Amino acid sequence: MAIALFGAATPRVAWSQSAVIETVEPAMRGGAASPGSSESRLGTPPGTDPMLLGSQPGGDAPLMGRVGTAGSRAPASISRPMEGRTPPPRGIAAPEALPVPRAPLYGSLALPTEGESEGPPDGMTIDQAIDRLIQENLDLRSKSLEIPQARADVLTASLRANPILYADSQLIPYGRWSEQRPGGPVQYDVNISHPVDFSHKRQARTEYASRALRVTEAQYQDAVRIEINNLYTAYLDILSARQTSRYAKASAEGLAKLIRATQMLYEKDRASRADVNQIKAQQQIAAVGMVDADENLKRAKRALGLMLNIDPEQAEAMEFQGTIEDRSPPPPPVDSLVEMACANRPDVVSYRLGLQAAEAGLRLAMANRYQDAYVLYQPYTFQDNSPFGKKSGTAWALGVTVPLPVYNRNQGNIERARINIQQSKIELANIERRVRNEVVQAAREYVVTAQIVEKIRTSILPASEQAKDDRFTLFQTGDEQQTVVSYLEAQRIYNDNVKAYLDTAVRHRRSMLNLNTVVGQRLLP
């Protein structure tokens, strides 16, 4: 079984000086199964109906309510091995997104170099994280067991009904036999009733369970897709937190430089003690920001470690390789992306397979119109004629019991199965339309964020940096009109622009991974 290594819809970060992550768009809805219960972790398969398996008319009452040669005691349930398994609605949902670390930034910031952006060369890459996620994630390992359970359902559905062995003694008189109390002769019977599935319910039941198995496999692939999306979110949170931590350290270093310059001006009577104390206070705040940024980075690592089944202490010490920069070629046109999404996304595939399961369910409901017939073979019958002074006799018998479908021909379940097919078609059309819309939105997000990142890098940041440097040069020369407040204001504006670039670059990086999610295929790194 192929597993789609893609994520679900990724969160979007608004471009602002204090951007925040919104929410992860849920790809599937429904509640989790109760601990220790037999409920599925993957949700009810599309197009399936738990009422269809084993929904023969007649219930579990003995056929005809009679025994012996005239009828069989075989209960109707022996020809319905799957009856009684009625799972309630269930499903999976993507967890909420992790927050991007935020820290107050002071001092001089700068865009990361290529080496700083990539991280350590021996760090874990996103591909390695995905491989470990599939192998070690406990939630996925739990959900993967739904597949062998579905295979067990196929086995159960394919089982033949058991024959019935029946023995009895008939015509037993009350008390001892006499001419005044006639009775008998006592008869002893041994018979076997074997069901005959003349409407081919077992084949229809097996086909239906096999279709449901394929839907379950597709649902598990979609569970992997959603979990990888959560990995995308956690991984980018680490890259963003790492960059924020680097900015916090650069801010503290820049303030140390500014303190030295202000102290020199103070010694030359070109700055006041208040200016020096103001910069020292800013430096203390920057030191607090460094502690906060470092803790946010550790928190992001612990969150990813939980997904990868790594101990918190070990996760905090791990390094990760990756960049928030876009260094890949652009994706294919939108029309091609839509076509790939409709063909590859496992949730769409699961609904297509669900429609086939619904059609198999109709065939099963049609087969369940008739109960099994029962062929009776009585190999041994003994009549005790000794009380009459006659020789006892033995015999055999052969018979058949056929339920007459006069009233109950499974009409309700047949109609329900027909409606289920129409419902499955509507659901398939709905998810295909939703997927098309998601692809268009993701493609637009990719284009827009790429344009914003390019605009900030090539136009806004150079102009802001030049203004900041000019203010600092005038401040060092002791220009009376250039106070420390005016320089700090220029520095704040530049820092805000650098931070806006980081937020937008992270947003664009998420849009790249979101394309992988909505298309169901790994297009961008």
C-alpha cells in the first residue's frame, strides 16, 4: 500500500509587525475513539453503511419455529457473521498550530546569511523528520492498525454459515406404555441442517467488506497527510524560533555597541546621563528577550519531539537543518495542480472508493432479500417397537426448508442503499469542488507572499537600513539634533521591517508546504 507523504492545509501568518499564526484548517472532522473501545480511529468510511452487513430479514428466530424433520432450528444469524458490528461515527482532526515565538527586539538586526539560514549541516532535515514521523509517531501507529482490522472484517464477511446438528426423541408416552395408555412408538432422530446461500449473500458481503478495506487504506493515507502537515507547522515553528533567537542575540550585541558610543559622547559632554541609562535599560530588556526567545525555541523543539516520539530532553538538544527562504523553482500552473490534487489526494480517493463501496452495498442489500434455505439430511431414525412386541425399525429422511419472502424482502435497506449511492455522489462532488478551491487559494497565497517577500527584501529593507545608518552616523558625530531617541526610533522602524520580512518569509514558506498538502504530492521542498 502506497502512503502519501504530504501534509494537510498549513496555517497562514498575517504580514504585520506582530504577525501571528491563525489556525490550521481541519482536513477531516469528527471525534476520536474512546480509549479501549472498538471504534475506528479513522472515521466511518465514505459510502459505507454499517446496517448493510448482515441485514437479512427475519431476525434471529428459528426458521418456522419448528424442529425435527419438518423444519430446521438453524438461526438466521449463522448466515450473517458480520451482524452486530455497528461502529458509531468517528474521525480524526488536525491539532491546533503551534505559536510562533515572539520576543521584544532592540539593537541592530540584519537578514541572515545563507549559512545562518540553513542551520547546521548535520541537523535533521524535513525529509528525515517525515520518515521518522511515519515510522515512530504513536498516533499514526495506532491508526494504522485499522487496516488489519478491516482485513479481519473481510475474513469475517467471507465465512460460510455453519451447519446445525440436531438430535431428538419423539412420541415419548407419559408413564409406562400399556393398552390403557397407548402411545409411541418412541422415535429417535439425528439430523443435520445445512444452509444454502442461493442469493449469494456471502459473495456480496465479501465484496462490500473488501471495498470498505480499500476506503480504510485511503483514510489512513489521509491521516498521514494531516500528520505531516502538523509536522510542517512544527518544523517551521522551529526555524522561525531559531531566527527570532538569533535576532534577539543580535539586538543585545547592537545595544552594547550603542552603549559604548553613548558613553563616549557622555564623557565629551555631548550626551546626558539619561541617554546612557536609557540604553542600559533597553539592554536589560533585550537580555530578557534573549531568554524568552531561547525558551520558545526549546518549546518548539519539544513539540516536534512529541510528534517524532523523542524524549523532551533529547529533543531540546537536537539541531535542525532548513531555511525559511524560497530557493526552489515555481510550481506548475494552477490547472495542472488542480488535476494532480483530484487524482492524488487520499481524501478524494477515499470518497471515490466510498462510492464503489456504496454500489457494492446495494448489491449486498439486494442479495439479502432472501434468507438462506436449509437442506435437512436425517441419516438415522430409530423407532422402538419393542413395547408392541414387534421388530424395531430404522430409516433416513431428506427435506428442505425455504423461507417465503411474502412480506419482508429487505425493501427498507435496499432503498437506503440506493439513497446512500446518491449521497456518496454528492459528497464526492462536494469534496472535489472544495479541493479545487483549496488549490486555487494555495497557489494565490504562494504568488502573493513571494511578491511581498521580494518587495521587502529589495526595496523596503535597503531604504530603512540606510536611514538607520545615517541616524547612527549623525549621532556618533554629536549632532545636537540627533538625540538617542531619534536614533532608537530609526532603529525600531528598521527592526520592525526586518521582523516583518521574517514573518512574511515564514508565511511564504508555509504556502510552499501548503501546496504539497492541497495537491497531495511533494512538489516543493
